[in-house]
Amino acid sequence: MIDTSDRDPSRTTSTQRVPVWLRVLIPSVLILVWFAAFGAGGASFGSLSDVVENEQSQFLPADAESTKAQEAQAEFRSSDVIPAIVVYARDGGLTDADTAAIDDDVAAFQEIDGVVGDGVSPAVTSEDGDAAEVFVQVDSSAEIDEVVGAIRDQVAATADAEGLEAAVTGPAGFTTDLTGAFAGIDGLLLLVAFAAVFVILVIVYRSPLLPVIVLGTSLTALCASVLTVVGLAQADILVLNGQTQGILFILVIGAATDYSLLYIARYREALHTHERKWDATWSALRGAWEPIVASGGTVIAGLLLLLLSELVSNKILGPVSAIGIVFAVLSALTLLPALMLWAGRAAFWPVRPKFSAHVETDDVMAGRGAWPKVARLIARRPRVTWLLSTLLLAVMAVGMTQLKADGVPSSEFVLGESQARDGQALLSEHFPGGSGTPAVVIASEAQLQDVVDVLLSTDGVESVTVASEDSPSGSLPVTEDGIQPLGPPGTPAGEPTVIDGSIRLDATLAYASDSEDAEAVVSELRGELGSISTAEDPVLVGGTTAVALDTKDASIRDRNLIIPLVLVVILLILMVLLRAIVAPLLLIATVVLSFAAALGVSALVFNGILGFSGADPVVPLFGFVFLVALGVDYNIFLMTRVREESARHGTREGVLRGLVVTGGVITSAGLVLAATFAALGVLPILFLAQISFIVAFGVLLDTFVVRSLLVPALAYDLGRVIWWPSKLWRRRDDEPSSTARSTTAATSDASGGDVLVGEPHVPAHRG
């Protein structure tokens, strides 16, 4: 039933200054505008798959050596390709029937749409005779997962018929497995996230309508975000990958819900003190807009600093996620108030907030609830509370030294089943680990022999070939004696293909292309070839391993640059918001300590329980950006209310009042955000699983330790010093402002212990 209290002409509040038609028009227009965005954005979800790219090399910095090598090597082929490697094996050796079936597959591969013309090699048998491999060049502009899927179907049919062990691996195989892992991002991820949030909201509000309004607001913000992001991607303004898409979904749902909870808490308070829901709406907006905008601003600022990243994937995550946060803030300050104004007190049914039934803060602090008890604990033992909280977080942070964030093989990006990973293991049993994914060297024609000498003298290089149009396979073997002849001894050797004075050499490594050993070989090659390279004739080393190595190096650089900048920017925002220096420094310090604790516990879980081999260097960076920016949100919610209460009642009492009043809403918001990030764990992607745990656990630490105990106890112990150098610092801590001085009195708490200064006790009218 919709609240119609505004229709009573006998009520005499400030509402009468606003015409009724305007009070109807404003929320109606807002709802219609957002409804249009919801519809258009919902339709754009279907276009996400068309603009998402998951190829690792697409996100390298433009100045990376592997990027330059990739651009140069593209000149040596008719189209941009990504290789797939098909491997067949039989214990005891391949039979003639096996060989014939494999040759049939080779012919079938050539007929698959998306396979480059003449891009299928003959089968190459291993030295032990137990395995064969076939290289298939897939056009990178095609739907790689569909092409690889067709190849896998053909291979599976042959393997089943002949009793062979077979798999499709290589870069195309890993890309397909990664795309498959992201397949549930639109459906499963959103379903789990919304289900978790809905359950929490039902428990918190015990209302059937309010969770629907909140989730409707969050979903509308997400639809508007997707509409904007897809439009920008289609205009080639930004690139979108699977991990960015998943994080966007979670950030918007979590942030929009958190901001909605803060507004609803203010709205419910206002309904106790304002008869008309229009007046309650404006009162709630006046109290909620500043912390919501400040909270959104800190997250946006932290995310936009990712634009300084060298990695394009990190760089794009910043503006994409910032767009989502902008819509989360806008929806919480426009759509939600309009919906709540429409529903009024009925939104809280069956426990509707009643006018003149407001429970004063003193009544709450003297009550039996959890937050009054916490407030009384802090008032009795502030120093012990913050010291023990700090010690607990410091002990947790010790485990951070065990975090292995120096990169993981691409074969471990996908959790659970991966045919590409199984195929890589099978390939390594019978062929050099880097077979099919060689290190690519681009050099001038005059440097050919010098480069070959370096390559062949480097441990870990199995063989070297040079691109040549004279060979049916497109390459010729090279030894210390030069390019080898195509036919029997005495046959003239072919000539390398020369484009703009450059040649291309492929060095097959002894190790899997995504292994640390392969990266070590590439690093050594770059060092040795650097003595040959000149500004006029640079020698470039690229290929799959080089891409992974450059990505890792860029991630480490980004982490070391962006983390300090995020701290500085958020600190400045807090100083402006709180008009102080000490309090922002304390807030930043506590959130950083909380991040370290979350990272420490995460390291122990990853290593000891989940058995992960390591983490990408970008995991701590993303974890820091999300945790610091989002963790500060809860401190902003708390401290803006503490500052408001301190201006009326003094700092120490203001701390206790702020804690009690915001305790429920911040705890609910923390649970919601932790649940939404935990939902990322349903996707079988190592990176997202690690981010999911770090952020979810870190948010819970912020909610239940940092914001509930550490910050209030520290602020209470320091008193008015936290507001230095503002006016609040210059006022006596136990002296309320002139606006509240006439109504202050001493009130004992329910336990008969501490005395709290505040408003006279007003009995609550409970309905």
C-alpha cells in the first residue's frame, strides 16, 4: 500500500512551499529517465560478447619489446594469426592407422572456417615415436573459440575412433578455455551476486518491498553502465576484457547497494521526525549526499589512477569501473529517493517508521543492542581496544611476506578443467616444451649469422628456423653453418624472406612457453642480443613467452607507481571532506593496515589451503585499489556522522553517537559488498578468485574490526586532536556547541557505569 500522507492539506510543514504537481513531476521524470536507461542498457548486455577481447597481447603497453616484435612479425604473414597446437599420443608408439587418421584430420582442419589458408602443417612425429603434433594457424579476427571448438570436435572424433590420447593446446587453445571460463559472467555471476544481496537485505530490513527497490536501483545503475561502456567500446574508445567486465558488474552492484543503504538509513531517521515524506526525502538527501559523493569520489579517484598504468588492461579498468561508480552514485541520489518517495513508509512494511516515534541517540546508547554495548566498551577501555585491534591486524599482516605475486603460468589462469593445460602437459612429454610457440626474433638481414650464433649458444634453445618463402612450410632450419638446404646434401639452400631489410627467426625453447624457465631464457637472449642491437638496426625478441614476461614487468611497475599515488589522492579527499589533517591520516593508516592483514591471511589461504602456485603481480594492485578505496567508504560513512555529532555534542560523545547510529547500516553495507565480491569466486578464473577472496575478507575486516573498534577507539582516545587544525579542534572536547548547550545533560547508561553527555532522555514511542 502506497503512503498518501502528503495528500492531507491540514499538515503545515515546509512541503506547502512546493506545489503538489512539482512533487509529483520530479520523481516521475527521474523514474522514467532511469527506466529508459534500464531498458536500453538491458538490451546492450547482448552486445558485450561482441566487444570483449581476452587475448593477452592485446593489452600490452605500446612500447613493450614484445609489442614491437609482434607488429614487425605481422609483416611476415598474410594475416594476423594465433596458433593452435594439436597433439596426439599413444603409449607404445603410433600405428600406421593412427598416422593415416591424423593425416585425415590435417586435411579436415584446412576446411574449417577461420583457419588460415595453407595454415595447417603436416604432422610432425616425436623422436620417441609415441606422439605427433600439428600446427594450425587460426585467423585472430575470427571467433577463436568457435574455430578451436570445431578443431576439438574433429580431434575428439578421431581420438575416440582410434583410441588415441589427444588435445588441442597452444595460445588459441588457452584463449578458448579462458573465454569458456568467462561464459557464465552474464548469467551465473549476476544471479549469485543478486541472490546473496537479496538474502542479506531481507534479513536486515525484514521487508519484502525494500530489497526489491534497492536491487532495482543497483540493477538500473548496472544497465546504464553497460550501455555506456558498450557504446564506448563499439566506438573504439576503450577495450573491454572478461576480467574488467566481471569487476564492473560486482563494483556497481556492491557500491550502488552500499550507497542505497546509507540513504535509506537517513530516510528512515527522517520519517521519524518529518510527517511528510517529501520533507523526509529532502532531509535524508541533505544528510546522505556528502558522504555518498565523497565515498564515490574516493573510489573513482583511485580507479582513474589506473590510467597511469603501462598495461592497457589495467588502464582500461580505471575508466570502465569509474563509469560504473558514477552511475552507482547517481542512482542512489536520484532514482532511489524517487522510488522511496513514491513508496513512503510502505517501503518498510511491516515495520513502518512512525512520526514522533524517533529513538534518540541516548536511548539507543543506553539500550541492550550490540552497538550500544560496543560504544560503552570503547568509552571504558579506548586505549586497550585500539591497541588490541592493531595487534590483531599486525599479526595477520605477517603472512603477507608469503604472498607469491610474481606471476603464474598462463596454463593456470583457468581453474578446474582445461584441455589446453592437459594438452600442454602431453606435448611436453614428447616434444620440446616450447614447440609451436617459439621465441620470435626480428633482426636486420646483415645480422642473421650473429643472431643465429647467439641463439644456438644459449642454453634452453632447441632449434632455430628462419622465415622463408622458398620452403613449403614457410621456414628453413638454421645451424652454425647457416641456412640448411631444402633437399639432400648439395642442394642449394633457400633464401630468407626479407621485408624492409628485416628477417624473422623462430627459436624453439626446451621449456613450456608459459614457464619461468622459458622466461629466463628470453631474458638471457635479450641481454645477449642487446650487444648486437643498434638504434638503426634493433634486434627484437617477441613471442608468447616475451608477451608474458613484458606483462609481468609492466604489472610490477604499475603496482609500485600507483599504490602510493592512490594513498596520496584519497588522503587529500579525506582532508577536504573532514576539514582536518590528523583524522584523515589515521583513517588511511588503519585502512592500509587492514589491507596488509587481508593480504597476509589471503597468502596463507592461497598457499596452504587452496594450493595456488602464485598470483599475478596485478592482484595486490587491484586488491589495494579496491580495498583502500572501498574500505575508506565505511570510515567516511562513520566519520562524517561523527563530525556532525561532534559539532553538537563534543568529540568523544560524537564518536560514540556516530558509532551507534551508523553501526547497523555500515555493517549491512559491509556484508553486502563482501557478498558481491565473493560472488566473483564462482567464475573459474584464478585472478578473479584471488581478488574475490582478498577484497571480501578485507571488507569484513574493515567492517568488524577497523570501523567498529579500531577507528572509534582511536578517535575517542585522542579526542578533539583528530580534528586538528579545524574549529572542532580548538573547542573544548566536553563542551557542546551553542546550538545544543541548552539541552545537554548527563545521562547514565543502562549498566549504571559510564556517564554520557547528551540530550535529555525522551521516551520512545514504539509502534
